Amino acid sequence: MNVKSEVSDSSTSIEPMRWEKLICDLRLGMEEYHDGATHTRSDFQRDYDRLVFSSPFRRLQNKTQVFPLPGSIFVHNRLTHSLEVSTVGRSMATEVAIRLREKYKDNPDTLRVLDDFRDIVAAACLCHDLGNPPFGHSGEKTISAYFSEGKGERLISCLSAQEGSDFLNFEGNANSFRLLAHQFAGRRQGGMAMTYSTLASIVKYPYSSLHAGGKGKFGFFRSEEETFRKVAARLGIPELEPGRFARHPLVYIVEAADDICYQIMDLEDSHKLKIMSEAEVTDLFMSFFTPERQERSRRTLGRLDDPNERIAYLRSNVIGEMVVSCAEAFVENEERMLNGEYVGPLVSLIHPRLRDAYAGCSRTAWNRIYCAPEVVDIELGGDRIITYLMNTLMDAVLHPERNHSQLLLSIMPKQYDTRAETLYERIQSVLDHVSGMTDVYALNLYRKLNGHSLPAV
């Protein structure tokens, strides 16, 4: 990430954000129905429940996290990962709220909203991966590559600079915001009508693709920029420069919960798949603890006969340590966050012992897990499938008059506007469809379109 995109200009004077404004239960697209009354469930709890029952969330069960979807051995998929991130995020937000009570004891307006932290973060964590395409993070790269080195390259010159940048840097985070906030055909205004605070809390990179930098990260497409501006204005989130905003502070908690879960849980999965030995994973997890804590842990491990249970025990203790330390780091840097300064990931601000242990896990995961044959195989297969689907469906959208195109368009969900007025929107209709596919659906459609799978006669 380039420095410009992550560090606010210290010479720019901005009004500090305030918790009583940042925590807002107004619903996108339903602002006129807001009554402010107290109900059995808060609107933030309703966000969480609404997500659990939604189709995009259910589809995560058939989307790859890191390892191929399970056969006889269960490993994490996007659904289980999101549930675990939500659990960790709720715990961390609760720890933060407890620590802030003393600071705001004489400010009843702020005290009143502290208890909402946990529900907002739990909902935001639940939906942080909704926009990710099939076949893991490599799916994002495949879609971007279609426009930078594939058949989609010729389309970029027909778009504005920001529109082209949106596709060249296709981003699951920006796609998550679109999935929640965009009014797809036949749907109500406001998309899933989430609360303003939940929407803002998933935008990890609060800037347009024009600020994406070398890593290609950004938070909203041009099509949703006005929506994000509306949310930011209502919550008092400042625009630091054209197209780039400060983070909502709760984003740091969502990010930390995600960082903890994918790093620690990937190591547990690697043990189950016998990519790493129990001794290797045990040593990595033990490095999070003090010598005294290590000794107590070893005594407990001696009473457990199942290797998976031993790793699970250590994993739970590691997460507990990380949650508390990240909460402390959040409180220590709260004022900087409210001032719109970027403070870096919370996992980089925790106790040095934990930070070093986490860095060791990251190095090992990169060297032993993310380059493992099982992971590379799914990325290779996914790249082939997504590229073919992009080529085929994009051709149909661009040339709808052809017979084959009409057949293809007839099977695309009607919520995607394949006949939109602008080229940008027609391209988005294909990306909406492909990114929403599960691994299994994408594979089956690939087979059908190649004539390798026909209905039984």
C-alpha cells in the first residue's frame, strides 16, 4: 500500500470524529422509516440476523478460504471463517468498550453507544468477505488479469480512468460494499438496507480505486462512491483528500479479527491436512506465551490424548491473548483514530512478544501453506474456470444480438442488468454474476458451457 493512501496529511486540519455520531442505526434506503424507538433487538442486531438469513452469506459455505473444499477432512471455507471472525470481533469490541467506560464515564452520550460496538463489529465481520469471488483470493487476481492481460484489456480504453481502475484492481472488499448497498434489479432501494455504521465498518480501504496504489486495494467502486459519501457524511467521517476518507475506527477491530483468524486457523488446518506436524504448530503457538504460561499449557496438553484437541487448545489460548492485546492497542490509539490518522493494523501495535510470534506464524504460513501444492492446484483450476466464464459471459453481454449470447443471457439471474445503458454497468453485471458464484456452481457452469455436462435425457 502506498504511503499516501494510508497516512493522513498532518497539515490538514480536520474535525475529530465522535462516537455518538459514528454509531448510527439509520438504515440505507430506509431513512424515512427511522423511528428511533427501542425494540427487543437493536438495529445492529437486526443487521447480524439479516445477514445470517441472506443468500450471499449462505453461498460462502461453498467458497474456498485457502485450502480446497473438504473431502474426508474438514477445513475452513468462507462461511466458517466469517463466523469465527465475527466471534473474535465481538469479543474484541466488548473488551474495547469495557476499557473505554472509565474514559467516558462523564459523557453519557458516548457511554450510551459503547455497548453497540460488539453488535456492529459482529455484523461487519460476518459480511466482510461477501464480495469475494470463488476459488480464494486468487479469484480476485484472475478477474483483474482479465482486464490487464486478457480479452478485457481492449475494454479499458472505452471507460473513464476511475471505471477502468475499478476493473484493473478488482477488489473483494469494494465488491462486498456493492453487494450490501447496491440496488440490484428487482430489489429495494438501499440494497440489503444495512445500518450506516455497519456499512462503514467493513470499508477497510476508504478510498476509490484511483488511490489503490501498488497493492490494488480500495473500498468502493465508482458506482457506489456516492453511497459511501452519503454514509461518511452522516457519520462525520472526514474526506482527507478527493476520493480518500478516514477509516471508521471500528474497521480496525474488524481487520484485526480477520487477521487473527485467517493466520491462526490456517495453521490449524495445515496440521489437520498433515502439511505441518503437531510439533511445528505447537512451537509456533507456544511462542505467544510467557515461559510460565508455556509450562502451564504443557501440563494441560499432557492430559489430552487427541492431537487435534491439543492444537485446538493452544489455538484458543493464542486467540484469547491476541484479542486482549489488540483491544489494548485500540484504546491506546483511539484518539489518533478519531482524528482520522491511520495507525496501522492493530496486530502491528500489540505487545512485542505477541507481535513477533504473529510475524513468525505469517512467515511460516507463506512458506509452508500458501505455496502448498493443494493450494496452488485450486488456484490454477480456478484461474482457468473464471477466465473462461469471464470470456464467455462478457462476449454475450457485449453482443446480445447473437443466438448463443441470447441463450447465455437467459440463464443469468435477472437481478444483474446485462442490458444497462453504459458499458461500465454491463461489465459490472458480469462481475456481479461471476463473483457471486460458489466454487461448485462455477465448476458446473464451466462444464456445461463446454458440453462436458448435459442434463439427463
